[in-house]
Amino acid sequence: MTDQAADFKSGDAFKTISEVSTSLDIPQHVLRFWETKFSQVKPMKRAGGRRYYRPSDIVLLGAIRTLLYDDGYTIRGVQKILREKGVRFLVGEKIADNENDNNEHFIAKASALTKTDTSDTLIVKADVHRELSEILKELCSLESELRQ
């Protein structure tokens, strides 16, 4: 699949490691490494080991990326946050931080992650990110209810 075809996927479509790597600007080998360090990152694997990332996986990876690359946390620091406070806290905190940032700062972050040039597109992508984050919160809530 070409990068252009990947751009036309729906927001709730599963994405390959190549697509996630490109959209988050993280090398594929780093994504594989993070799977070994963060048990919460669990892409679906098909026959032959091909990885497919759910939208919730991508949001979590984006939050981990922000903590490691932007906020200066170590892998152990992020592991501690995930262990003590859980995925919902980490993802919810990152969403709240983005909503409290001023528009220029948020657009700069989104531009770095999405590699998009027009601010109109970034605003749409920010809205999509918020919508996906809400869906993730709801799914996590349903998952915890099902486990009980």
C-alpha cells in the first residue's frame, strides 16, 4: 500500500507498522522495541507476524512518544506512570495538555506529528484526534466493565 492510499483510510481503520511509523515519525524498529518495554502496546498480529495497530494503540504510542521525546521522561519513568496510573490516565493527561496549550503550540506539535503543511488540515486532524481519544476512553471503560 502506498502512503497516498494510507491517507485515505478511515480514522478507525487498523494501520500497519509502516503507516504508524510514518504518521508518528518513529522508526519501525523503535515501535517494535516499545512493544517489549510497554506491555500496554499490543498490536494485533496476523499470520507471519504482520502488525496491525488499532486507533487506541496509535493514541497510546503518541502519548508515549510525547513523554519520551518532548517531555524528557525515561523509559522507566513512562513504565512507572503506566504501572501506577494506567493507560487512561496517560492518554487523558496528554489530551488535556493539548487542549490547554495555545493554538500555535498545538499546531506546531500536530505539524511535527502529521507532516501536514496547511493549518486548516491540522485543525481537522486535531478534531479527529480528540474524537479518537474520546472513543478510546469509552473503549477502556467498556473493557474494564467486561473484565469485572
